[in-house]
Amino acid sequence: MTIDDMTLLREFASCQSEPAFAALVERHIGLVHSAALRQTGDAHLAEEITQAVFIILARKAASLGANTILPAWLYRTTRYAASNALKIRRRRQAREQEACMQSTLDRGGDADDAWRRLAPLLDDAMTDLPERDRAAVVLRYFENRPWREVAALLRVTEDAAQKRVTRALEKLRGSLTKRGVTVTAAVIAGAISVNSVQATPAALAKTITAVAAVKGATASTLTLTLMKGALKIMAWTKTKTAIVTGVVAILALGTTTTIVRYHTQHARASWPQSVDAGLTEFPKDAWHFAGYADPESAFMSCMWAVNMGDTKTLLVSVSPSEQQRLLRGNQIITAKDRSDYAAMTSYRIVNRQVISADKVMLEVETSLGKKTAKFFIQRIDNEWKFAGKAGG
């Protein structure tokens, strides 16, 4: 006769029975380790997470209620542990990158040579970056602000800010490579940090302040000409953005709304069937990149990508038609999306309908207003991808 999980757990909690706990570990280690390995893609890290989860179980054995579904509890705890592990790994990688940059700077000659080669092309290459990527690089390396301030100004978490800067540096490196300067992202970052902002003439600030105070009344002709030209460019850029936004809005009418728009409806989803039938609600602090093994995981990966501001992962997580739709927009993830996700707490999948072997419809209940929306998830080359709103 098989002893149920909670009986074994109570036996361990009451008398520290090692055989009882060993039985629980043997029974559920496959679930925990597989989930950890799937979420991190790192065998060593998966082992560490598995150990951590069972240590947590041992410490909480006495406090778990009689109605606890232990496999579901272990799966959820694994997600929390894996999310934390990935966060720690990202921070370590960021520190290693910083150390690499510092090592480059310490060599002096390499950084000086890199700066001489990239300085004439830097600002043209910076223009190639999307606005928020450019802002991230400016804050971190032109102004040498700490990650805390960069994150606050970008209105994202520090982890998200670090990821954005890393991606932006790679884009900048690619742009410079096209212009004939081949250097690593770390060298670019180090060279910019040291050389991009130079000391200004002592009296310049006072002069500018005096002229600006009277709105340019005493400015030179050249200064006024430059100012007017810049204002025209700014006005045209604003007009062009408004035109593009209007066209996109027209195209969107009567068609399937993009994943980003439906993510802003503050959905809350559980993990039924292959993901975790034991959970009825999934909190945002446990969202993570879940891969594309099943529809629920694919949906989670999209939610995580939008929440993290990770446009690259978002585009990979959707079908080709949705990719085209996202790329037609003025921004893949907008400022409103970020604001909405900051207020989001969780989401829940209230229904799962199998349309065919390669197509599933998920009905998602939103956290604000208890509204629901239905989405198609489609299998493409053995991976599930978000494929738009159902009935759109």
C-alpha cells in the first residue's frame, strides 16, 4: 500500500523521519529536477535548484496544510527558485561584463585605440538604436549612472535595465561593424565611459545660462539658425510619428489585436494540464521564460517577455503573422504597455479548448475587471507560439 504524500510529510515533521523524507524525494525529484532543467537550461543549476526546493520543503513540512497538493506545491516552489536563480545568474553575468570592461580600461592602450577608431562613427551608430536603447546607453555609459538610477529613469527593474543595456551594446557593436570598426561590446562600453563626455570650458555654463534666461534674445545668428533647424527636425519627427501611429491604428481596426495589446488587459492565468493543474492563479513575481513545450508555457513566455521589455524574446514567442503585426507598429512594447504591466499582479486561464492537434484556444481572465479574452496558440515546428486573438 502506497503511503500518501501528506502522511509521509507529517511523519517527517513530527519525528524527523529520514526514510519518510527520502520517500518523498524519490517520489517527486523527477518533477522538480525536470522543471528546473527546463526553465534554466543548465544541468548544474538545476541540481542546485532541486536541492533548494527540497530544503524548503523540509523547513516548511510542519506548516503545510492537510489539503496541500504536494506535486503542485513543489512545482510552484521550483518556479520561484528557478526565477531567483536566473536573476542571480543575470546579475553575475553583468558583474563579469563590468569586470571585463574594467580590465579593458586598465590596459589603457586598447581602450585609447578603440576610442580613436569609434569616436568619429559613434554618434551615427547611436542614431541607429531605438530610442529606449539609446537612452539606456546614454544613462549607463555616457553619464556613468549606477544601475539603480538607470532602472528608475527607464521605469523598469534593475535586471531589465541591465538586459536592455546589454542588448543595446550588441546592436551598437553591429552598427559599428558595418561601418568598419570591429570591437567587442565590452570595449565599446569602456571606451564610451571614459572618453565620451569631456570637460567643458569653465565659462561656457555661465554663458549658456545667461543667454537661455532671455530665451535667446542675445544669441548669435549662428546659434539661432541652429536652434530653428533643430526645432524643425523635432516637429517633423513628431508629425511623422503621429502619421505612422494613425496608419497602424487604422490597420488594426477590425483585425486581430496584437499580443501586446491583449497583454495590457492585465490577464491572470493558471497552468492547466501539462503545466500544473494544481495552480488556479499565477502571481507576476513568479513569471519566467517557460519555453514553448506547451500552449500554457508559450503564453507565459510572452507575458514574461512583455513584462521584462524583452522585444527579442516576444518576437520569437509569436507566430510569423503576429511578428509582422508587431513589427508594423511604431513600438513593439509601448510606454502604456509598461505602465499596465507595472500594475498587473497575476493572471488565470479559465478555459482551454483544443481546436486541432496543432491549435489550442486559451481563455484568459484579466485581473482588473474580471474580463476575459480568448487567444489562439499554434504549434509551429514542434513549438507552441502565440497566434493572435480568437474571434478577432
